[in-house]
Amino acid sequence: MADENELTGATARRRPKPDVLEIGGRKLKPSTLMMGHGFDPALSEGALKPPIFLTSTFVFENAAAGKRFFEGVTGKRPGGAEGLIYSRFNGPNQEILEDRLGLWEDAEDALSFSSGMSAIATLLLAFLQPGDVVVQSGPLYAATETLIGRILGRFGIQWVDFPAGATEDEIAATVERAKGMGRVGLVYLESPANPTNALVDVEAVRRVCDAAFDADVRPPIAIDNTFLGPLWQQPLRHGADLSLYSLTKYAGGHSDLVAGGITGSRELINQIRMIRNTIGTITDPNTAWMLLRSLETLELRMSRAGENAAKVCAFLRDHPKVESVGYLGFLTEGRQADIYRRHCTGAGSTFSLYLKGGEKESFAFLDALKIAHLAVSLGGTETLASHPAAMTHLSVPEDRKAALGITDNLVRVSIGVEDPDDLIADFDQALKAV
Ligand SMILES: *Cc1c(COP(=O)(O)O)cnc(C)c1O
């Protein structure tokens, strides 16, 4: 039995089989590595899938090992924790998840969180101090705007923003203005913006920051990559330092969990890890396990949803009851199309549908849908539709709503993996009901 004990938990973690990351010089793709990377079945009774490790703490082999692990986790010794200590810091399921999450963007490291918002909050706590200014793109996810503006505002942190579609000159002017207000602690982006779908030129933001700051004081550039990542947009390749996710959306993909993630350079990730270790914003083992299952089909799901969205949008664009469709795949010319070609490999499956009419027509359409569910959120296997002006953005002031294009005839749609012709039939009959 002694042998068996050695095969589980912290003891065995020190000798897993080395991961196969390439074969004959061919670097294996994330979609291949999602099935096995970071887990050796021999360490868990031969189980093909990792068990869910429901434990609050991990037993050290001896006192010296415990000391070594703590030296790693407290930063007394560089290189991070060598072994597992306590489940607020990490666990096997979360570590496998983080190893696999990082692969999509070739990131040095990754962290998982209990929600997208807890990932964002932990990131902000890691890099900001009183008197700092956050330079951000606008609009941001509503809870992120509340967190930075209202909650961090109480701690003396200010923010300035540029519109998501801003030019390099406009971004540079915003950064200059911020420098005049205080230390710029963080550049925080979200692209595409919701519900405008305006794309941020991450490459331009990086050029502006490299020119405006000495290398040793350049603020980290973080971007909320929930809408297109990790399949269709990989901002770490375009100059961002940290790419963050509500894993609740496409990565989780089944509308059955809430989680967050951050990928990026080891140095910055370690600073965020230190805060996460302190406050406990890590995801739980069960959710981490669910996400491992989700990541196995991430490419399949996102590809199918993307293909479905292209077909549905092509149908909607020409429909007589539709005013316009805000879908990235329809960008053909101008600055937004240029950003799209440089930054994105797909148009996603979330778009803005502007009907002819107002709230009455939008509500009639939403109430008539038979396959698509009337719910907020996005990126799941099922198609969802909602009315931003009356739901997610209800509390946004009228002038801001108008500036963002959040009109009463706007319906937000997230396409799932159903049969595309069934979806078109559903949208067609719902439009007839308008
Ligand atoms: C949903 C969402 C979040 C928040 O994520 P939670 O998992 O709900 O905490 C942040 N940013 C974007 C763009 C989102 O869509």
C-alpha cells in the first residue's frame, strides 16, 4: 500500500512523465495538447482523466520539503512553489488547467480564478496603488467600469479612457493626459468592446507605451480577451503583457460554470499570483475539472459557432425587417477592418442585430424565438439573445447609451453550435412575428 500512497498527491507530483510538446520537430497544437498536457495518469491510479482533488491541504514528505515549498510560495526563493501546500494557493486540477490555458497564446504562465471579475479585481490589486491612473479603452464590461471607477476610486485611483476604435494619435494623447495626473499603473483594454464591437489597436497601444515610458516604468498592458479569445484573437502576440478571460463564456462554453483566467509573462503572473494567494480568488477544483473537459472541445465549439454566426449573419443582413448587423466578419474597409486583419483570425459568434423599429419590435422578436434562449451571457453551446438597453445596460445614462449605439432596436446575439439552418429558420419565423 505504501507504493500506492506514493502515486497520489504531493509526493508523486515530483516525478510525472515529461510532457510531449513536439514530435519530430513539429510543435503540437493546443487542440491536441488539451487532451493530456500536464497530467500523468500513472500518478493517479491510471485514471485517464484527472480525479477531482477535494482537499484543503497537502501533506509534506518531510519538514525540509515543507520549508522549501514555503520559500517558493513566499518569494524567498525565486521560481515559485515547488509543491502543493494549501488549496487557497493551488491544487492539481487548477495547475493542469493553468498549464493548458497558457498553451493557446504561447504564454509563459497562467492563473485561474473563481470568476472573470475576481481575475480582474486581483489583477488591479496587483498593479495599482493610491494616486495611480489607469489608462483604459472604453466602453468596458460594466462591472469592470464599476470596479475601477467607483470602488478603486474610493482608494484614490483615477482613470482616463479613449474610445475602443481610437487612432494611435488619440491613444498617445490619452496616455499623455494620464501622465499629467499621476503614475500610470496599468493600461487596461477590452476588445472587441461590447456592444459596439469596436476593436482596439493593441499594436498601436504598445507602440505608444514604449514611446511614452522608460522600459523600467512602462505600465503593464492587460486586455480582456473574453469575446474572441483564445481562438480568434491572441493579444500577447500583438504587444499585450496580460490576456484575461471570463472563462464563463467561450472557454467554459456550456453555460454551466463561472470562472476566470489570466495568461502572460511569468514575471507579471507571479505578481498577480502573490495577491491571489493572499486573498483566495482561485477557482475551485470542481470548476477547474469542468474547464479541463471544456478545453478539450474549445476549438471544435468555437469553430462551429463561428461558422454558424457567419451563416446566420449573412441571412439577417439582407432581411427586410433588419436595419443592420454589427458583425466583425462584415468589416471590409477603413481602420477597423485594418485592426481586424492584423489582430483577429475569426469574427467570433457574438454580434449586434439592429431591427427596424424600437423596443416593441425588439421585444416581439425576442419573445417569438423558439430555439434561441432569451438570456444574457455568451459563448455557450446554445444560442442566446438579449436586449442591452433594457437589460445589461439598463442603468447606463441615456447620452452614454446613445454614444455607444445602445438603442432600443438593438438585440445582442451569441450564436451556439446548433444546426445553422435550424437557427436561420428560428430567426426567420421570429422576424415574421415582428
Ligand atoms: C462576462 C464578462 C466578464 C465577467 O466575467 P464573470 O465570469 O461573469 O465574472 C468580464 N469581461 C467580459 C468581456 C465579459 O463578457
